[in-house]
Amino acid sequence: MASILLIDDSKSTALAVRFELERAGHDVVAVEDGVKALEILLKKKVDLVILDLFMPVMNGWEFLDSKSGLAGIAPIPVIVYSAYSGIPQPFPAGQKITVIEKPQELSVVTKTVNHVLQGLSA
């Protein structure tokens, strides 16, 4: 079982993804913006982040920049799960990022999560 931080401002998407991942045995904390996500990272060990890019308060790119600057936080793999294709900006260097374009079958999200997590234990 992995601890997953899901960051998405769409309540319906977050609910569906959270339900699917919890059904697969993972512990999921869902928040709607990058600021709340950073607060979680400072309090809880997280194995994986699933991140939407376009959100209010702090978007996905701002979250990635802020996350990389957190002292004492080990690198955490990120799955970008966004409806925007052709991501216009490069991601911060040194971060393991996998991209899934929305909409996507939830089974694909779960398979991708499991694949990324398996890479951590290899």
C-alpha cells in the first residue's frame, strides 16, 4: 500500500480517482490546490503525487517548483494528470514525472500508479 497525494481542483475527478486507488489498496489524500498539497508534504510521508496542472491558488508548475525547494523532503515521483496536451513548459530538472492525459480510463491511471511505484522498489 502506498501513500498518494492527489492534487486536482475537479471534485468529480478527484473523487473518482481516489475511489479507484483506494479500491486498489492505496491510501489517498486529495486536495484541490498546490498550497494545501505543500502543507500535506510537510506533515506526512508521501510515496507518489498525482497532479493536475491548471488549478486556482497554486497551479501544477508552481507546485513542482515549490516542492523541489522544500528542505528535508525526499524526491517524490509525480504523475501529471491533466486535460491539457502539449505541456508548454519544461518541468523542473531532477524530478521524475510521468504524464497521463485526461480523460483516461481509471484503470489506466491505476496501472500507471502501480508501474511508477514498482519502479521505486526495484
